[in-house]
Amino acid sequence: MYLNKTIAQVKSDFNDFFPGLTVAFYSTAHDAGAGSLDKEKINEDLALKDITSFSVNDYIEIDPEMSVEQLESSFQEKYNLSVQVFRKSKDLWLQTTVTDHWSLNRQNEHGIES
């Protein structure tokens, strides 16, 4: 994930690989297993470089077998960005707070099946 991409572009790239999932970026971190408040969601038109103090043009390697918690922690540790993964459930997007220990693959499969 490159820092010059907008949040909308990151979401689109992520959804291309995991069509049953999406991500959102927030202004404050959440505890493991906790949700994020909608009012803290960051505008999707902003580039990652505009919302983080880090200046590296690096990426996070996303492995389908990594857990949601690992992905969210990677963004927090590498870029100091709070990310929340959502799983599709029929016509809704649900925060994966209770199932953060599931792999991205497993979450995605459940999202596609709904």
C-alpha cells in the first residue's frame, strides 16, 4: 500500500482481492476486539501520506492467511493509522470485532456467502 494512494484507492485495491471485505480508516485507534465510531472515520479523498506522520513510501504485505487483527496492527505499527475491517453481511457491512482472530480469507469467504 503506497502512501500516495487515497483511502478510496486503498479500499478499492483491498476489495479487488477480498470482495467480501472492505476497510475504513479512523482518526483514533481501537482496542483489539473493539469497534470504531463512525464519527471518527477519515475522509476517503485524503491520501495516506496526508494522514500519517511517516514519510516512507512503503507497503504492507497482505497475506490472505493473516488475521484481521494482524492486518489492523500492521497499519497501526507501520503508519500509525487506525484501520477497521468490515465484512459483508447481505446488504450491510459489519465491523469484524468479534472475529478479528479469523484470517482475511475466512472473513472474505463468509462475506461472499452472505
